[in-house]
Amino acid sequence: MHRALAVLAVSLCLAAAPVRADCEVQGVASLGRLRMRVAGEPLRDFEVIELPIAVRPGRGTRYRDVRVLAPIAFGARTDARIPWTVPRPAVVADGMLWLTPQIEIEDVREQLRSDDLDVRVQVDVGVWVDRLHLPCDAVAVGIGEGGEDPPSWPDSGGPRWAPANGYIWLRSRPDDGAPSVRIEAPNGLRTPFIELERQGDGWVRVLARFESGAMIRGWVRHHHLRRSNDGEADPRPYVRAIHAHPPGQCRRGAPGADEYVGPARLTVGAIVRFNPDGDAWGTVSEPAIFTVSWHTGTEWVRIVHAPGLRGDGRCPEVITHAWVQRSQVSLSGEGPAAATVPGSLLGIE
């Protein structure tokens, strides 16, 4: 009887516990140090250039789980810096904050007891918004879309203020229990807070505009402010860090007499293996032109190059240990795909 009651109590507790939805942040991005282990084989290391990926934010561990979605779908882990962004301009944080894709999202983590994400954002040189809670679909990777007009938050021309300390909390209402965000500005604000209005119980409503295009408007306690001094902030221009990737430089000699090296189409769903008799590590997930190597009469084809995917060999544009069955491949000049397979080697000829 006691055991049955204990089991029932545990079941009720589990039923009452909040269920967190899994969050994967998606987008088209470049990302390196994608590490993947195939059973019994050395650790693989990939880099993707402007490919669709999905990233699990995690809860602060060094490595994050990543899924590359195309043209070869596979899972990996990375400790590289993720190019987080917002997918499009939007008002967030209970109407306090206007964000644009030009912001620099420095960190994204899953919350333990909520579906929201904890986000840290750089909005200007030396200025961050911290403890920002955003839903999963409010964050992306890569480069977001622009074009939307910012909200018309009027400037009353009131006094200029700066945080009295290196940080300050802004709230959506003049209430200590209202939703809040934290502004960190250890060296001051380049564009100070502008006073919009105040209430007799010590609350001041302020507005600030930042070089990234972001804006913030909220309520703060008057004793957390000080008069702003011109020129107190870092004079450097704000630029979002987007790293360029050099073009491919690989070349190879002429193929052997019985070897085909050239473009091919692979059947969507084809399994990519480490070796012809090895374990699978990926799946062809969308139509694309690959460069392959095939020796006449053999049953397996090696993928030499895949669009946007760089390997870990001496020549990164050439993928090693990527094999598919010959029946899943249409070479240039054969089969129904003959007219759609161009005669090029995708930059590695």
C-alpha cells in the first residue's frame, strides 16, 4: 500500500512538473570546429560555409550540439563561437527593447525551468544588454533580415543621463516587480539616456538609441542615474564581427585512366559512410552538385567535394572518408540527370 502511494506521488509530481520544449536555433551560417566521432574511427573535424545549420544553445557547457542540415545532413559538436543573431528587427522584452540583426549576440543559453533563452547582447561599443529572456524563435544564426521600420518612440529632449554605476536595471513599468533588463556600460554610454517623463515616487522613464540600431525605453530609479558627460564613452565605431572566408585554393593532378573525377548528382537519402564497409556518418539531404571520384567497375563512389563543406585534411576543400554506393550516383553525361549535371569541378579542378 505504501509503495503504491509512493509511486502515485512520484507520478503526480512528474505530471505537474513543467515540460521544456527542445530549442534548436536555425539559420544559414558559417561555423568551424565541427567535431564528429564515428565508432572506431579518428575524430572528424569539419567547417561549413554558409550552410543551413541548427544549434542547441545548451546551458553553459563548452561544447554545443550542431546539426548540419544540407547538402549532407550530419550531427556534430563545436566549441567555436556561434554567430547568433535575430532573424529580423523586433520589439522584445515586454516592449522595452528594439533589436536589429546588427547587434552582436555574445551568448545564448537555455533556462532550466523555462522555454525562454537567456541572452547577452552587445548593442554598442562597450554596452551590453544582459539577462534578456527571449523565446527560441526570436534567435537565429547567421545574418538576419532587415527592412522593418523602427518604432516611433518620441524623444522629449529632456535631461541626459548615464548609469550611476557600471550597470543599471530598466523595467517595463514603474514597479520593482515589473519585467526588467540589465544594461552594462562600464565605460559609460556613447548616446546617453534621454529623460522622457518621471513620477513623484522616484521613477524616471528614459530612452537610449545605440549605434547598432537597437533602442531601449524603460523605467529606472532616479538614484541609479547620474548626469551624462559628453565624450565619456568609447569613441570607436560599432561594427558587428562577421568573419570572411578565403576562396578555395586546392588543385589536383589529372585522374587515372580508369578514374572519373567530376560533377555528379547524388540521390536524396543516400547514406554517406566513413569507408565502403564502415559506419554511416551522414545523409544526402537535398539535391546538389557534388564532385566525386569513381573507378570504373567499382561499387562505391567517393565524395571529393560538397558545396559549403570543408574537411580536415591538408586540402580542406577535399572531403576525406565520404563514400556512397554507385547506384545512388548519376555522373555527368549519364542517366536522366545528364542534362542537369554541369561539366565543372566546383572550384577544385
